[in-house]
Amino acid sequence: MSDVSMDKVNKVYENGFHAVKDMSLDIADGEFMVLVGPSGCGKTTALRMVAGLEDITSGILRIGGKEVNDETPKERDIAMVFQNYALYPHMTVAQNIGFALKLRKLPKNELDAKVKEAAGILGLTDWLDRKPGQLSGGQRQRVAMGRAIVRQPSVFLMDEPLSNLDAKLRVQMRAEVARIQRQIGVSTIYVTHDQVEAMTMGDRVTVMRDGTLQQVDTPQNLYDSPDNIFVAAFIGSPAQNLYDATVGEGARSIKLGSQDVELPESVVLKRPGLRAYAGKEVVVGMRPEHLRAESSTSTGPKIVGEVDLVESLGSELVVHFTIDAHRVIAEGAVDKDEAAALQSGEGVARVEAKTPVKPGDRVTFSVDIEDMQFFDPKTGLAVRG
Amino acid sequence: MTTTSSDTEQVPVAAPLVGRPDVNRKRMARLGWGFTTPSLIVIGLVTIFPIVYSVVLSFSAATVTGNGVALNGFTGSNYSLVLSSSKWHYALGFTIIYTLVTVLVELVFGTLIALVLERLTAGRGLMMALLLIPWSMITVINAELWGYIYQGTYGVADAILNAVGLGHPNILGQSTPAIIGLMIADIWKTTPFVAILVLAGLVMLPGDIYEAAEVDGSSGWSTFWRITVPLLRPTLALAVMFRVLQAFGLFDLPYVLTNGGPGTATTSLAILGYNVIFKNLSFGPGAAVATTSALLVLLGCLLSLRTFRVQVGKED
Amino acid sequence: MRNRKRTGWHRYINGINISAFFVVLFVGLPLYWLIASSFKTPANLGNSPPQFFPNPVSVGNYTDAFKNNDFGQYFINSLIVTLIATALVLILGTMAGYALGRLPMRGKFTLMVTLLIISVFPAIAVIAPLYLVLRNLGWLNSYQGLIIPYTAFNLPFAIWILRNYMLGIPKEMEETGRIDGAGPFRTLWTIILPMALPGIFTAGIFCFTACWTEFLMALTFNSANQYRTIPVGIAEFGTVFTVPYGTIFAASVVAVVPIGILVFIFRKFVISGLTSGAVKG
């Protein structure tokens, strides 16, 4: 068990592609760190560099305080779970789990005991003599986990280990992987493109984009105070409503399209930097649950939108509406089809299931203005202090 | 790598980026060449070197000596001799026509058989095994078998022709019947192989495409021509190419069945080359025949390079 | 159309089954003729019209092939040459196929195309120089004089098949092996090889068939009776004036049996070899 530290790590491929740029990241002993980002953001490359499957072009990688740049995967004492599990099809479950121990010439009885123990943790005891071909997807996933935990490595690496499972099983395994990790307490780096997985599993989450680290924080902090527009747009589902807006004179209000939204003093006090934007453009972010459909008589900041579509989830309604402000789409945070579907001005609100809205209505949403997020339109960085 | 002093810390880290080579990749590549080299040496010595030697021979005034062949300097006369020879013209024409006819017939019959087999509900495995037997059969045996069937006094084919009133035509004794007989023997041996190939291709086609076609109102022949054939085209193209190139090397069957005769009626390029080299001991002209055949094959390969690329370029 | 339920006699007697029956006749009758004729007496072989069933059934041709002729020797020669060449092809081909399918090498594409072209080159193009070289080495009429050319000529195709199989094995299989602590040779031996076994079978059976049936080189290089392989032996039975069909067919049946059994057992691999993008007759 050890911590992992990456110090200005870079990866440049032979063809000149710069996959990971100056990545510095510290993962504490026993921590569950999730690397998340859209495909091609360099998260898998970063993981594979930690594993020793890719050479590090520059920078220093330390495991347990020791530089391991030039060590083989074997010497680094890591275990890895692959997306397609990479189980040896010609070996039984027991042989698969015990393969690494066998290579280390562990005595037979000790090996068997360890395999049994790992199988016990994963509920595989009855399947030890089967071959991977005879197992279900979930069981294969467990075998892959078993192969990793049996070695009691210093670091666990997982590369989208749940993405080959169906949706229901994925939710179940999500909890189970997190439980096992806590049980054995090994530092873990977990790569996924699914931000829900990232939010539910990680002690901390690292968001990456185009090879560059965007933000490292706890899931809640990422959600509540993203450092930049990309993180704001990427984390959260449905995605955050991001609009171009103009801050009014004296930072007393915000002009969102043709609508003026009142900006209470408390908001500006919390984000003094906002004063500098008076009369200038800014990007505002509103989480869907921070818009409430209320009767037009209530006080406080509000916006009015025209409803395009109402999706009922049973527990709540997802209301798609349009306002006449320009919608900001963070490149890479949503996929192209989704981006195309987000017509200019479209927004999403999550409202109570019983709210009487239907397409075509003009609905007034009251805004939880304290939770509104502000970003500089040029740099994309959050406006705070 | 260079050491960084404190006053240069602000400089972007451009320099170290090229510092470290991809050691692991290089090591794996070296291992790769290590694994490939033994094969390349064997192939190079036994195929590429002789091909080059053959080209040299074909440009030499070679004479047979007590312990081999003396090259005796450069000459173009082997080629002028071969290219103006009526025997070579005939062998070339015969080989081309033979190749075209057999490959075409094999392709058509093979496809038909594959379509039948695909719809067969029981015994398909056994049928496949049966079809593989002619493919795995020694061509010499095939030749002897058909030689017996065509035999002029007691062959089955002869008896059948006699029964339908055609008398005893002595099949292998006349040019055209001998050529047709040769083609039938080849077609019998190779059609099953083409059938298996096409069947394998058919089985791999996604079933839902057919269901979609059925929903769209397509059926029978239109499904076959509009869906099956276009989807099978890569398989068929490669199969045809290999068959064509192979048929171009035609040797075993006519050597044993007709010995190139009657006269020179079934003398293929390979048989002509063999006879010139080993019967006449004319190594120079023989090498010229062999080299021109090889060049024709190479030309065929280059023309089909696109097909190769489809096969090879998958992962690069 | 495909799933139409057939009832009554239509289930058995329909266009498909009738066509299949004719296919069986087309392939089977000549095979039957080969086997039936091998059991006829030499006199009955010359009957006109021919006998459909051998009567009497005689094994005289078989004893003749083995006792009065050297077919036993030819069979052993074929077996030695074929087995050793196949083993060599599989060893070298597996290594090269692994490298070309899985390791990062420059110039792979060119190499594969070259191999493919060599694998379709007609043997006649190299027969004269090979003959001269073997003669200088004193290797005419020897086992190695056939084994080495057979190995070389079958390697390209075997490499091709094996590379395709290797290519199909996910790269994570190796990476997980490396993480588990297996070196490159260990990985090849315990992880990749077992997974590539179907490909090795396929390459093996294609190579075996090709060596077992090869004629031109065997005829040219090993013409001495002691070193003849089956195809040459069968082609050289008899003289210009008489063809001893009985002996030939008895020998043929014996020659067809081992390969027939192999092909029957491994038909799955033969067929998968044909579909893995590798086509050869």
C-alpha cells in the first residue's frame, strides 16, 4: 500500500501526439481516485503510464515515494483491471486468479489459500473450476477484480472496468467495487468516461481534457464549484445550463438575453471578483435543480422560458425550455450529437413531478441565485475571489 | 535528461520532452525482428535467392557442364527465342484459356453448391467434410483416377459415351476432348473447395440484413444479387485471385494425365518450362519461360494490390 | 423464406435436399470409383463395360503396392518430409506470426505483401536454380532437399494465417501478463500460444496437406526410388505401355486416408482458416 505521485508527467507519442501534458497529481495512500474526461482526453494514457505499459516521456512518477519511471510493470507492484477483463480463456477461474502468484513461485498451499480468500471476498467460491467462457459478464468482471486483489498490490489500476456490463449490473458493481476497495484499503486509480461513476465512486475526482488536468477535488466540490466552464459542463446530468450574459452596472443585476435577473448583494460578496465584470460579459451557470417552476407572484430572481418538451421521470419532471440568451457549449464536455441537439438558448430544469407544465407554456422559473456559477467568457475560469 | 536550475524553472518544459526514447517500444520491435528473422532467412534463401538466380540464368548463355551450369555472360537471346516460339505462344494461350474457364466454372458451381448447403437443415458438417476430401487429395491421384475414367477401351466415361451412341472417341487421344477432360478433372477437385469458401463467407454475413431485406420486400434472386453478392465480393475477389494465380502454375494434372499431349495440346507454361529445362537441358531458355510466367503472376498480383491492401492494411 | 416450416414429405424431398443429393453424387461418385477400383482384380479393372461393384472383392492390389512395389517406403518418405517440414513451419511461423501480428515493427505492411506474393509464386519459377543449388550441395535425393524448400514455400501462408489469429487476441492479454510479471517468452508460451491454438492447427493442416500433395519439387529433386514421396511414387508406377491402375488405386486409397482423417477431425479449423482472410487452394 502506497501513495502515487505524478510530477509534471508528459506523454508524447512517436507520431508527435501529445497525449498527456504536464500532469501533476498526488494520490494518497488508500485513496480512491477517479480519472474522468471525454474520450481521447489522456486519462487512459495516464493510467497506462502509471502501470508501466507506456513509457513516460518526461516528468517523474513515484509510487510509495520511490521513482519508478524505469521500472517494469512487475517491479512497480501494481494490479490492473482492463475494460475487456483480459481473462485467460484457457485457464480456470482459480488459475486466472492465481497466475501472478504462480509466476512469483508462491508455495502451492499458500497460493490456494490466497485464491480462496479472494474468491470469498468476490463471491466466486463456487465458480473456481469454471473457465471464463462459462461465466456471465458480471462474474467475469469479478474474476478480473479477483486477479487484481489476490496479489495485494500497492496500487490498483482500473480502466473502465464496468463499461462492458449492462446498466443495471453496472450500478450494482459500482457499489461493490467501491466496497471492496474500502475493505482492502489499497490506493486505486480508476479511469472512466462516465461522470456518474466518477461522482459515486471516487474519494476524489480528476477531470481531464485534451491531455490537461482540469480540476482535482471531491465529487461535491467539483459539482458545486467547478474551476472552469469545461468542468461545469462535464460534471452533472442533465448538464448545467450555461449562458452568455452581461453583468449590469454596479453588479446589481445580470442581463440574460432580454431578461434582467436581479443579483443580490450576498452573491457579489461571496464572489468579489464579480464586481470587476460590471458592464462586461460573463458566462453564467445554473444547475437544472436550481430552477424552480413557481407562481409568477413569488419574489426573488427569476427567468421566464418557453417550454419545448417535458420528460417525466416519475419522481420529477425534466423540463426543456428556451430563453433568448446564447447557450454556451463547452467543447468536448458533451458529445457532438448532444451539442447539435442543444439549440441555442435551450435550457433544462428539474422540477417537481406534480408541476402543471406542458410544451408551449411560458413558465417562470425562480433561480437559486446563491448557487449560480460565473465564468470568464475568454479564459473559461470561474469568477470567485 | 538535463538538470534544471532554479532560475530556468519558468521556462516551459519543451526540452525534456524529446529526451526519453520509447525504450519499451524499441525493445518490443527488436524482439519482433528477432522472431521474424529466422523465417525471413529461410524464405529468402529458398525463394527470393532462386528467383533472382532464375532471372540471371534467363539472361545468360548458359551451358550444362559436368558439375552444374556455366553462365557464359549476358545475352538477350533466351527471351527472343522464347517470345518468338510458337510453342510458347500456344502454352501461354492454353494456360490463359484453361485458367479462365476452370475458375469461372468453379466459381459458378461453387456458389450454387454453397447456396444449397447453406439452406441444408441437416448433415451440413458431413457435407463439408466430404467436400474437403477432393481438396486434400494428391493431384497425381486425381490425374490417375480420371485417366482411368477416360481410358479409351475400359474407362467409365468411354462406356457412357458409347452407351449414348458416340462410339469410342478416345478422349485423351484428341486435342479438344483432352483439354475438356483435363478441365473436368480440375473442376471436380477444386469446385468443392470454392463452395466451402463461399459457404464460409455466406455464414458470416449478418442475418439481420436478410431480415431487413425481407421486411423491405426483397426475396429470392433480388436478395441474392443485391445483397448476398455485393457482401461476398471481397471473399470472392480474393478467392478468384488466388485460384487464377494458382491455375497459372498448372503442372501436376497435365503432367500425369496427358503428359502435355496429345502432341502439345495440354502443354501449360509450367510443363513447357519443365521440359525445356530438364528434358532439353536448356537452362537459359527454360529460365526465361519460368521468369516470364513469374512476371505474369507478379503483374496479376500488382493489379490486385488493392485487394491485398484490404486484407493487410486492417490494423495499420 | 428461410424459416418456412415444411410439413409431410416436403420435409425430406424438396429442392434443397435433391440438389444436395446431386452434390454428393458429383463429389462422391469419382471417390467411390477410386475405392471400388482398388478392390477389383487386375483382370476386372479392364472390363468393358466396367463393373460397378468389385466382384470378386480383392485385396491383391494392396499387397502388390506394398510387397512388389516400394509403396511402404514412399509412404514413410512422405511422412518424414511432411511431418518435419510442418513442424518447422509451425515453429518459425508462430514466432513470425506473433511478431507481425502483435509487436510494433516498422515495415510490417511491406513484409506482409511480399510474403503474400511469394506464397502465390509458381514453383516452376524457382525450380531450375533450386535444382542447381541442391545438386551442388549434394542434397538431391535426400530428405533435407525437400524439407527445406517445403518449409520455405509454406512459411509465408502459415505466417499469414497465424498473424491473423494473433492479431485477433486483445492486446490487454499481453499487458495483463506483463503486469502479472510474465516476461515476453513466458507471455508468448503461456498466454498467447494457447489462445492461438486454433490458428496453429489451421496453419498445420494447410501445411501438411500442401507438403503431402506436392509433386513438382519431389519429382525434380528426389527421383531416386529410395527417396520418392507418394505422389512421385504413384506417378512413376508402371511404364509407358501399361498403367497398373489396381496398384495405383490401392496406393491412392492408403495415401488419401491419413489426410482424410486429419481433414475430417480438423474440418472446423480448415474452414476457419479459409475464413480468416486467408485463402488458398
